[in-house]
Amino acid sequence: MERDENIEDSIKNIEVHKSEEEYDKPIKIRKYFWLMLFPSKIERWLEEMESEGYRLFRIALRGNIFYFTKNEKRKVRYFIDYPEVIHRSYFKRYITHKWKMRYNMWTPGNRMVIWMKPCIDNYDFCAIDFVKDKKALIKKVFKRILQNVIVVIIAIYLFVHLISEVQIDSYTVNLFYICLITSIVVVIIDRLFKLTQLSSYLFKIEKISKISMK
């Protein structure tokens, strides 16, 4: 009963775009924007920073500027999740398994939740908590990938069609066409970001599930 109350208190204290711990004098590190497309690379880098005594403090809204505070060196496991829907039970599930939410933010593409857990032994098995229902998880990710593929195909078709219309009748090039074409391009870029992130995430899930079967 006391354990459940502690978990509930942890959930109440979660805030979007804010670390659960605040430290003085954060160190700013800028990374290439494309890094946000590959969750496993971010995880490994954050773990390396922790091993050198730098703890994640916050991330700028653009997603490629990280702030760290100097602290004791420690061995931890990071896991970046792209949940489709966020609710209280989502946080409770992983807090129960002693994961600590380090950040919760929107990136170009998907909502990204960064989890961290001290992992002195059995490093490879720390992230198994996220793939316990592998079949259901993979099914959901595939569904999201398929939805984005369909949107990209439709958007590209509309883009090509509009461009061809403009080439045929140059007088139709006006503010409306420019805004419409720009909007379609933005949608295509956004969905391609989603597809890249989700594909990398799916590959990571498969890798972790293979480790759990050993």
C-alpha cells in the first residue's frame, strides 16, 4: 500500500519539459539535429555522459540542445519511448519497475519520453520492461508506420499534381497555391521524421526482445 502511494506521488510530480531534479550551472551541448531520428544513438550518448558524471538537466525545445549538470559518475540505462497516447497508467507502469522519467517532450515527428534507470548489473536486460508485450507493441508501431506511409503517399501525389498544374498554367501561381504547396511539403517532412523515428524504434524493440529470449 505504501509503495503504491509513493508511485502515485512520483506521477503527480511529473512535469512536461522539466527534469525531476534541478542542479546548478548546467553545461550546454549542441548535437546535430539528425540525432533525434535515432533513439538508440541518443540513449548510448546519454549513458556515456552519465558514466563521465554528467546528468541530463533539460533539453531545448528544438530537441538538439542538451543541458547537463556535473555530478557523480554512475552506470545507468536510458530508454527513449515514443508512446502513441500518454496517460497516468503509462507512467505508473514504468515507475513501478523503478524507471525514472527524465524528460517528456514533442520532437519533430513524435512525442518522446526519456526514461532512466540505474543498472549496475545485467545492463542488456534493463530495458526488457518496455517489450514485455512484444506482439501488441510491434502491431501498434506497424500500424503507426503504415498510417504515416499512406499520408506521405497522398501528400506526394497532391504535391506532384499541384506542381504539374502550375507548370501548365503559370497564371495560377498565386498566394493560395504557394501556401498550399508549402503546407504539403511541411506535412511530408513531418511524416518522414515520424517514419524514421518509428522505424529506428521498431529495430530497437526487436533487438531488445532477442536479448530477452537468450
